[in-house]
Amino acid sequence: MQQNVADFCTMELLIKDSSMDEEVSDRLLEQRLRNRMIETIEVLAKGDQGLIEVNFTEFFEGLFDHSRDGHSVYKPNSAVAEEKEQVIDPLGRMLEKVSHETLHFRTEAEYIHSGCAEWIKPVAQKALKVLLAQGRFREDREEESSTADNCQA
């Protein structure tokens, strides 16, 4: 129940503009969702250290806020190019497989001892590298390309 409340609050923050009490555009929502996905993948890319930082439940469930059955739930997302989805989807499938194999685990130590976070780490690092090559998007206004792209122009 607590997770559902957190998901609802997160979604409300994404949909509502914090400076005004109005809804944001689909594009701005997609930019914000992409940035949240990057934050989640940053944790996964740390392996055991990421698992320790956020606890094992959030480590494995974080990306599921963005994917189902190994595929992005926010398709199409104009802020995530198809080639970027091609590195995110395998990570989602890997997490689903690991989650099913470790359902009986109850402690952080069990996850660390199994090596599953370190197994996920290189796949997450690859996805993160691809996403960060484009950079993050602004969250206060729509952009055609990321802030990193705009800085290089």
C-alpha cells in the first residue's frame, strides 16, 4: 500500500507543474519520466553499492515503475529514442529474471551474496552511458533535444 501511495505522489509531481497548479504537456511529462529512468538506472549501475544505498526492494523494483514485461511502459516516449530503448529493454528483462529467481530472498545480504546486483551492473552501466550521452532534459520547459545537446550548440 505504501508503495502505491509513493507511486501516486511521484506521478502527481510529474504531471503537475510545481510553480503553477496546471497540468504539463505530454512532452514535458516524457522528459521528466526519462530523467527519473536515468536516476533509477544510475542506482542499478552501482551494483552492490546501489543496492546498499536504496535497499534491495527499491533496487529491484525501481525500474519496474518504468517497464513491464521487460519493455518501457512509456512507449512511445519522444524523449527516449528507439536506440536508447534498445538498451533499456534488455535491462528490464534482466531485472525481471533476477526478481523471479530471488523471490525467496529476504535480506540485503542474500542479494549481495548471490551476486545478482553485480551481474546487473554492466548492463545498467551500458544503458546509463547511452542515455547520458544525450544528457538529461530540463523539467521546467519542453526541449527538442536534451540540455547537454543544447549546451553544445
